[in-house]
Amino acid sequence: MKGKRALYAVILAGGGGTRLWPLSRLQQPKHLLSLGSKGSMLAQTCARVKPLIPDNCLLPVTVADHAQAVRQEIPDIPPQNIIVEPVGRGTGPCVGLMALLIRKRDPDAVMISLHADHVIEDEVRFLSVLRAAVRAAEAEHLVTLGIVPTGPETGYGYIQRGDLLSQVEGHDVYRVERFTEKPDLETARSFVHSHEYFWNSGIFVWKVSVILAEIRRLLPELYAQLMEIEPALGTPQQTQAIERVWSTVRSVSIDVGVMEQANDVVMIPADIGWSDVGSWNSVASLLPADADGNVLQGECVMVDCQDTLIHSSSRLVAALGLRGVVIIDTGDAVLVCPKERAQDVKKIVEQLKRDGKEEYL
């Protein structure tokens, strides 16, 4: 994007991905998993935007427990570009901190905020949508990508589009009417049938000056805390300043804290083969299946099975007469559940916490 204002991408790599337990653990979160053949999801996310953004303008942000593993996964990214939160505080403080850091480099820069644990199958179209989003952000809008829904998903938030505002580089830009948190199935069906609602991708584009102004207006306490950190950014005191302030920061998502309340939010529809890989059901849909719809990873034997996912890390897993089942064997733990309950795997993680079985988390 030569001749245009500076463009940065922030890669949010702090989540735990509890819905992919037992493969995803506290020390091996979802974004560090390789669910296919192209490397970890984090590495794929960084590679996906490199045609637009050079390595020195990629800014992954992670938590202290994962910092070393993140550095190993993306060795091309300058070490000083990998920012470490002492503890996770949600996407609101994280986005604010990264916008502040970018503003220190270039006050007029545009920032793309991406999650490290999403899959995007149509990368060419994704880059085309991003280019359009950058143009809309240059016009002072807060921009989000709305995913064209393929069904009534209850695990995603939704965006209702408003009036058509403009067309940028072949892509429609709509006012956002409202955001809706994860709906029940009946509501999700009505959303999809209306053709007015899109899945909330959590992919945002904005000028750093605009998002910081909105944080100042809508999250004044957080903005004041960020101002405490600002003088130390880019100095040897940066890490210490973040650690000192972060213990007092309240956890809030950028969606709830800013986007749902901001006045000038626009959406660009994106039909890009997107998934947040939020369940084993999602994983199964992304991997090659046999003629009966079964997905096998590792040493597995199936007889008379249909629509079943088996992942084995270390030993033979055999299945007979199963329909729509997930089996995940990691050697020290085995998950068995019907596919329609895959969104509830996080409840097992919560039960393990209550039972004090920390070794399995």
C-alpha cells in the first residue's frame, strides 16, 4: 500500500481456547495449535497479512505465560514488536495499549486488529476486504468486518447492518445498526433469514487517533491508566510500567466497551471462509473427511461410523457404529461427546477447575 499512511496489524494472541480441550491447555492455547498442515494458527495469521504489512509493522500481543512459545512460532517478527501483558484484561485494554504504542511510532497510522486463532480460507478476498476497510478507516470511521453467515450459529455475536453508506474498492460499506451478543437458536435463525445480520468477526480497522479518542470518551478510567504508561513506551521502563498499571486495569472487551456504544461504526460484509474455530465441530468442518463424513487425525480405525471426528495424539483409537461423535485422545485425557454438544466442552474445563484437577488444565 505504497503512498498511503502507515499501516499496522495487531495480532491478539492471549486466549485459552477452552472449547478445544483437551488438545488446548493453559500452556498450549488454541492459537499455538496446528490443526492442519500449515503451521500454528498464530503463524498462519501473521503470514496472511504480510502481503499488506511488513514484519516490522506486525505487533503480536500475548500474555506472559505464552511469550516464549509465541516468539518461537514467529521468528521473523522483531522481538521488540511482541508485546507481553502481565495478565489478560480483555481486548479493550489490550487494543488501547497497542493503539498507544502505534501512536508513539506514527500518530496518523491505521491499525488492523486481528485474532491469532481464526481460520480464513479465502485469503485473496480477505486482503481485498482489508484494503477497503483501511480506506474507510482513513475517513475516520471505526470499521468492522461482518461475516456472511452460513447458518444460525449460536456461538457468535451478530451485527445488524444499517443504511448503505458508500462503496469502497468494490465493497459495500454499511452503517452498523446494532451489535447483539450470542443469541438463542430461534433468534439466530431469524437473524439469518432476515439477511440483515452478519457474524461479528472481531476484526476491526481504525485510525489509532480515532480509537484512542473513543476510549477516552467511553472508557475514561482505562484511558487515564493508559496515560500513566505512555511516557515509558519505547524506553527500558516500558515493561515495568505496564506491569505496574495492569494490576489495576478492569477487564472489558473492545466490543462492549467501545464498539457497541460508538456513534460512527461501519461494517463491510466479508464472505471469506471465516471461522473462529470455537469448537471441535468447527475443527471437523475445516478438515478433509472421508465418504461417510468422518475426520481422522492420528492412528484411528473406524467401522460403520458417520460424521465422527477422532483425534489421537499417541495411540490407536478404534470406533464402532458411531454417529456424530467427537473423540479427542491426548494421552493423558480423553474427550467423548456428541457433536451437537461440542460448544459445551468449556463446561468440562470449569468442572476440572472446581475439582482441583489443575494437571489437566
